Amino acid sequence: MSKITFLGAGSTVFAKNVLGDCMLTPSLQGFEIALFDIDPVRLQDSENMLNNIKQTSGSTCVIKSYSNRKEALRGSKYVVNAIQVGGYDPCTITDFEVPKKYGLRQTIADTIGIGGIFRNLRTIPVMLDFAADVREVCPDAWFLNYTNPMAVLTNVMNTYGDVKTVGLCHSVQACVPDMFKHLGLDQTGVKAKIAGINHMAWLLEVTKDGVDLYPEIKKRAAAKQSEKHGDMVRFEMMMKFGYYNTESSEHTAEYHPYFIKRNYPELIERFNIPLDEYPRRCIGQINNWQKMRDELVNDTSLQHNRSHEYASYILEAMETDIPFKIGGNVMNTGGLISNLPREACVEVPCLVDRSGVNPTYVGNLPPQLAALNRTNINTQLLTIEAAITGKREHIYHAAMLDPHTAAELSMDDIVAMCDDLIEAHGNWLPKFTA
């Protein structure tokens, strides 16, 4: 029996989308769906939820929970990863509250920025443990990574984990539909080309019947900017740099040095920037979980419709050899994006079939876009250096090269803040040498 293993299966809502999709996919019928999570209660919840879908859908997939990670992985053909190390309490709280003492404010803090750096540092050791298990018990498996920080973790799994890994983020497939809906445009027949890095990939081309749609997009976006709305940062970046990017405005605000600034507090109001957005979301999800649990876990008539998440379509393409196109996070091997570092993880169009995930060549990005990407790649690569070498100085380097952090704090304050974060994280982090 072929096997799909889901690490972090206690993420019940996300497991519903990804694994519910798999259970509705004809070519994946009869697969074992192996569930693993360190929280036994949430693990049982997800197993119950998936069995509800199994009953209502008539799927022949076999749902099985494991308390031993290596046994969950043993013989697996596909591994889906959706873990979060440290959770909201204590680690997300630490990521936000310690920087606030230095006057550094964030919105999401899960990609780069000081919060993203420390999320990486506590997650990379766990990912490398996963990689060791995969190499031992399912060395031919494809590893589908959904965990943030996407670019760094996918890079580490490929470069140091020696595991066939593709990083998946729904911001690529949502980019054009969401923006077109916001601007009142019809997306029927629209062709788009997107490439860059995760959470900062660029809508390089957007056409319909051979006509460039960017002039109309920019015209409507400029008109929208006269009123408050939820995508003001991305529209401003598009006006200044020429292209729209994939990730939301609340994310984008902290990837650059232009928006969250103590000396320009009016920018927060002007661009409708939701500071501390991620903690609010976490608290909301925690407060709403019991109601959601009743709807998902205790509803024996639970239905599922196949979602837009890439995972089931990737597995289907690999099983049937019918190609499917995705936006995937892969290593920049051979210079897929020519003017970005080859040791970086990039987000590019990929063709999936029985041979695996096959990235396409993009060439040079417009120079201003490559420059913006490189500011984030610098921090990503130094974060990896810190994690692999265990040297504290590289944590400082990563933070000092982060665009938002460097724009707000002195080097001395950055070093002190990093030291405070290391101490506050305690055993959630490995030990770093001076």
C-alpha cells in the first residue's frame, strides 16, 4: 500500500484541505494516510475528522495515526510538512514582545524580520531531524513543505537535509484572482507569469488575448489608493517599483524598510498597516477552536470539496504522469533566476509529472525586483549560516542585514535584542557559540 505521511497533522483545518483533497483524488485511492503530531489530542481530532470525510466521500484511503514519527514515515512515498515549532505561546509571543522593547514593531513575523529569523532558528533543527528520518526510512519520498519560513526551510532540506523537497505556498495561485477581484476585473482567459522568492514573487506578466493588463491594473489601483483598503502596501510598491507581488500587504509591510518606521508614524495609518496582526489571528483561532472542533471533528456528515492547495494535484501528476503546473519553491540551481544567488531558494513556475518537480528557467528579473529580493535573501542565507555553524555572530549578521530591522535599530541594539531573544527562547533554541 502506498503511503502519504502528514507531519503536523494536529493542524486540523489545514489537514482537512490537503488530506481531504487527497481523499477525493482518484489516483490516490487506496493510499494509507499516516498522521503524526506531538499533540495526541489534536492528532486524534484530525483522525476523527478525516474519517468523517472518508465516510461521506466513499474514499478508500486508510487513515492511521502514529505516535512514533519514524514509523509514520517508514515506506512513505510522499511527506507533507505543516509543523509549527513553539506555537503561539511561548514562541510567537516572544518573537513579538522582545523586539517591542527596542521599539521594533512587526505584523506577521513568520518569514524574515527578527521574528522570522528566530522562527527559523528553532525550526531548522527539527527539520533536519525529519530529514534524517526520511533518509533512513523513506529515502525516495518527495517532501512537500508548507511550513514557514518557506524559503529558508526548503533551502535547508535540499542543501543540508539531502531530501527531495519542494516548498508550497498558496499565495502564488491566489495572487491574480484576489487582485482582480479587488479591482473589479474579469480574470477569465488571463495569462500570468510569476517568479521571485517566496512571499516576494512578482507578477512579471499579466495579459489577455495578447494585451498587457498592467496599465489598467495600475489605473484602478491608483484610484483605490484614495480610500482605505486592505492592500495599500502592495499597490504602493507596485506604483514605485512597477510590479505587483504575491504576498499580502500585512506581510509586505515588514519585508521592506519603507512602511513601519518610528520617525514616520503616520505611515501606519496612511497605508492601513495592521501591527501585531499575527498574534491577533492566533488568539482568534485559539478562542474559536472549540466551535471549529465541533464543526470538523464531531460532524459525522462532514463534506469536503477539493481546494486550491497544490499538494493533491502534485501527487496526482506524479501518479498519473499527467503534467500539472505549479509555482514551487526550489533551489536556484543553474541560475533559474539569473540575477539572484544560486544558493538561494526561489519561487518559479514548475512542471510536475512522474519524473518529479521540474522547475522552469526564468532568466533575469527586472533589476529593481532582483535587488528587492536580494535584500531578503541576504538575511535568509545568514540565518542558515547561523543554524548550520551554531555561531551566534551569524544571527547578528542576519538581523543587521534584515531591511526592516536595520532601518529602525542601531547595530548595538540589534545585537542586544538578539541576545535577549536567545535568552527568552531558552531551550527552544540550540546553543550558539560566541
